[in-house]
Amino acid sequence: MTESPRTIDAVLRRHSAATPDQTAVVDPETRLSYRDLDSTSARLAARLVAAGIRKGTRVGVLLPNSATWVQLACALTRIGAVLVPLSTLLRGGELSAQLRVAAVQHVLTTAEFRGRRFLDEFAALDRAELPALQQVWEDGAILSAGAEEVPGGFVAALADTVRPADPLAVIFTSGSSGAPKGVRHSHGNALAAVRSGLAARCVTADSTLYLPMPFFWVGGFSGGIMTALAAGATLVTEAIPAPETTLPLLARERVTLFRGWPDQAEALARHPDAAGTDLSSLRPGSLEALLPPQLRGAPGARAKLFGMTESFGPYCGYPADTDMPTAAWGSCGKPFPGMDVRIVDPETGVPVATGTVGVIQIRGPHVMRGLCRRGHHEVFTADGYYPTGDLGHLDAQGFLFYHGRADDMFKVSGATVYPSEVEAVLRRLPGVRATFVTNTPGPQGDTVAALVVGDVGVLSEDALTSAARAELSAFKVPTRWLLTDDEDLVPRGATGKLDARRLRAQFSESEPRAEG
């Protein structure tokens, strides 16, 4: 069996030779085959080299999703430059911090997006705080720059020096504390991590994949660009997902897999245009809100893919078109091949017995290479595990059940509450689309509080409380509620994760419910 290519350049050359006419990436204005992606990214790489970018140069990319984003990512990484995706949501201080932590030397940015003029924002940064930063390029300028000074064959020769162990990207994650972490991945570990989960995500070379996640987060970069490249699949993307544009795009491109956050699929399914849109090409493995009932699993029967930036996306799952064994319903599936998972006591770090909740630690060749500006001993345990900060337990069959974040866990009257357990119960109730549970101070200590997104015309605090009492121990039942029908009111950080501190602040600002 032929070994899978382990660098981006090798992946592109393999697909360009084997399936040159296969569509690689589509956006509303652009369609590129794998032959096109290979040739255009090679020409872009020559322009980047002419601009002073070489192997090891750290280059920030601040663009909305597009075929251009994919071309630039391929051009940079095939010559061994280190890609640093930058969020279009970042503001001055956040942007400066990420540029500094990753020691970014060049930036390729869009001139304007969603009313923001990014070149002006870069010009306003204090360059004294960014000693590594040499040049900020508007993407149109770098795309149109001449490359005639680069000798023929130089780009190919440079690409030939890139090895699987060489750095591929620095991807930022905020973590629960909000402090940005620059996560370092190599070509080899990133491609291997993606390939290990292709079967669970039902992605093949025949797939036409759409996911609305931005490429600057690991969900979009790993789950979108890298997944399509690894499988030789087709990636469909757009700058600003919206039902009015997304639904026609899904139908026109005959998308077979819709991945992403469940609420994104649910928003599309609720849109008035959904009923008249032909989504018959979608296959099992897509988010179920867009599938007809006969292609969906029973509630809890399908695995919730589980991963993080540090594992370059999902490291645990189960075939997304297949019901798990009944005893595993509600789990995240099993760790993918190449990933070693153990559960340890939160206080002692000692491995716990099967079925016991503790902190999840991961180890293996697919895990990140490290964190920017952090020593190996600061990040990994002595025996090479990465403490994820997530809580979970493994059952006797090896299925992983998620119980929230270790720093989200709290105690009520001395008993431990896992927010994810309460959220799971509330999500099963009619009219509820999403729930977010946290702790909030009360006269006798912490109490349970829940933000519920759903049909406020149907939901009520009394009904939710009664339903929760029917399934949960009394100390786990929320005594504080916030009800809304607007998902945008959920406080999120720059990477889309729930901002637990802001959620707690929302409850502290609201009037407590009188207890009878």
C-alpha cells in the first residue's frame, strides 16, 4: 500500500497527478480543481518567496473564508513557512498579543471586511511591542506581485526541503481562562490527526464538504481545509454564512456532508427557504437537523465528535452515520487510532478506575508539538501526556463520556455538579435548542444557574424546574434561569467557546428568583 504523503506539498502533488480534474475548493465566485490548486499555489509561493518569505517564516493570515484563503495556506505551507491563522474578530489588543506570542514576521490581510479597515488597524498597532513583525501585506497586493526574480525551480527545491516534522501552523485557542495559547502543529502530526478521523466523519474523496466554521479556528482549518486535502475531497465555503446564501449554495453544489456546530444546521432547518431547497444530496454523517427523519439516529445514539485545538480537531468519535451500542449513547465515541487517552484524579494526577470521572489526558503522535513560549515540561506530564482540562470518564468498552471542563465543575452543598450533565437533561426538553449551565453565588454558597435558548412562548422557569427535578438530584437542579430565543445572546469568547465568566456575570446582574 502506498504511504500517504506527509507534507502539504506532497499532498497537493499527489492529488494533482492522480485526480487533476477533481474539484478541490469552491466559493461563490471561484472554483478550483486540484490541478488548479497545485499550480496557483505554486505561483503564489513564488510571489511569497520574492517578498522575503522562506521556510520557517511565520506568516499571519487574516482573511474571511474563501478559495483565496485556501490558496494562500497551501502556498505558504508547501514552502515550509509557518501559517498563523488570525481571527477577523480580533481587536487591537488581542491581535497584538497573538502577533507577539507567535512572533509573526509577515501578515497577509484583507483590506476590509464587515466594515473594518484592517490595514488601518495594523497601522495603529504599537510596533515597538512587535519586534518580529516586518511587513503587513494587503492580500490583493501580494497576489498581484511579480515573481520573475525567483529562479525557475527554486520553489520546488524549497518545498523538497520540508519534512513531516517541520512546523505547519500556530493556531490560537483561548482556553477557559481567556488567555490566548499559540498551539504548534507539524505537517506530520496535523495530517495524521486528520486522517485518523476521516472514517468517523464519513469523509472520502467523493465527499463534497461544507462547514460554516471560519478557517482561522481549528474547526475550519482542520475540519475543512486539511480534511478536504487529506481525503482529496471537495470543500465548499463562503465568507459570511447566512441562510439566504447558504441554502442555495448547498443545493447548487450538491453538498453531501454538512459539518459544523449543531445550532448552525438547526438555524438553516428553521429558515422559511429550507422547505423549498433541494438538500437530497446530503448523506448520513451530516448534522442531523438538515437530514430527513429516516436518516437520523435516535437521540443520543450518534457520537458527538470530541477534540480540541491541541489535538488538531477531533480525537474521539464513532462513524457519524451509525448508531453506537446502546450503553454508549450520549458518549463521544472511542479515541481514534494513534491517540492514547487516560483519566486522572483532578487533584493527584493519578489514573482513576474505569467509569470514574476525572481529567482527560491525551498522548500520541497526533497531539500538538507544543505551545509558543512554553517549555515542553510546562505543557506535558513527565510521561508525555497533555492534561486537557476536560472532564470525562471511559467505560469498560473504551467509550469516552464528556463531563465538561475541570474549571467549570463546582460544588453545591459539598456535592459536585458537572454542568454538562445538567445541560444534557435540559436539552431533551421540548422547545429547548441549547443550554448553558454554570454556578452563581447564593446566600448559602454556590447554586446552579442555567441559560436556556429556545421557544420562550413555550418555556417557563416552573416547567423547566419540574422537568429537571424529575431526572436530577435536587442539588443539581437550577435555581436561577435566563430564557431567550436569541442564540446571539450567548456570551462567547473570540474562538466561539462559551465565556463562562461572562455568563456568571449575566446572572449576577439579573434579579435572583425568589425561593418559596
